[in-house]
Amino acid sequence: MHHNRGPATPTVLRRSNGRYVPVEAAVDPVELAFEVALVKLDASDLIVVGDSIVQRGLLTITEIDEIAASYPPRIRAAVRRINGFAESGTETLVRLWLEEMRIPFVQQFMFRDSQRADFLLGRGLILEVDSVAHHASREQQQKDYNRDQYLRGLGYVVFRVTYDDVMRNWKFASEQLMLIIQRGEHLKIPAFRRGAR
């Protein structure tokens, strides 16, 4: 999942009214920046950017759809995959992989005590995606460790991947995740839920 980007080149957008709009400012309005993303980024990077924009409340899904409405079908298809649930770019990349592999999941799964996990795969496999920004401190790592213990105590299988796993070691990490799925561990109902069928 490693992405290489070449040198930046100036972008000029042609609006539907035929006028050209040069991108000149150091910080463009988010609508214009997203429009540049529509023409410059590949589908997965566009979805990552779109998820981030929606998650941060900078634009809504409706606004993003409206901006993309006059673009070619392949771009609109990518835009339709933006959901705004991901709290990091790596989480979006993992979601796209899960969709590609046709692995059923719930994103931002709510479990006991109103806590959230990044993904629930099947009925009993929690997949957590740690970004660099939110999981770098010792304190946050300890919270993650304690949460994993809590989830295991409830009967979930927990699989945690780091930024480096997603961006540099995805082949290995995804193979390990697939081994768990192939054994059917994701289908096991956690012990605390068995009585609540």
C-alpha cells in the first residue's frame, strides 16, 4: 500500500462554465482543494482524502457528491466510496482492502460501555488500525493494550495493525489476518453475547 508521489505540478481546473480557475493561494478553500484531488489523485488516495474531509466536518458527503457531479464516471465511482467514518488514512486504506477482499465488516463498531472499535469482522474479530498521530504516546499505547485485554475478556479476537504494517508491511500483516479468518475465528460469537441471541 506504499504510495510514491512525483514532484508537484501546478494545477488549473476548467469549470463547467468554461472558465479556468488557477490554484494560486497557499491555502485554497477546501472545495477547490478537493476538486484538485479529483483530477490529481488515484482512486484510493482520493477516498482517503475524502474520508478525512468528511470526518473533520469540512464538507459533507452531499457537498462532495455535488463537487464531483460533472466529473467522469470513474471519479464519481470513487467519490461514492467515501463514507467519512475513518479516523485516519490508514483506516480508510484497510477498509478499501476489506471491501476488495469481500470480507464483511462493521466500521466504527460500538461494543459494551459505548466504546468503539475500528472494525468488527464477522461476529467476533476486532480489527484496530493504529495511526502514528493517535497511538504514538506511551499513555495511548497503554490504553490500547488495556482495551485489547478488555475485548479479549469479552471473548473477541483482537488484531491490531500499525501505520507501518499498513504502509510498509501490508503483505505480511494481511496474510496473518487472513489466517485468522480462514480458521473461522471471526465467526465465533463472543462469550458475553451467546446468551443474548
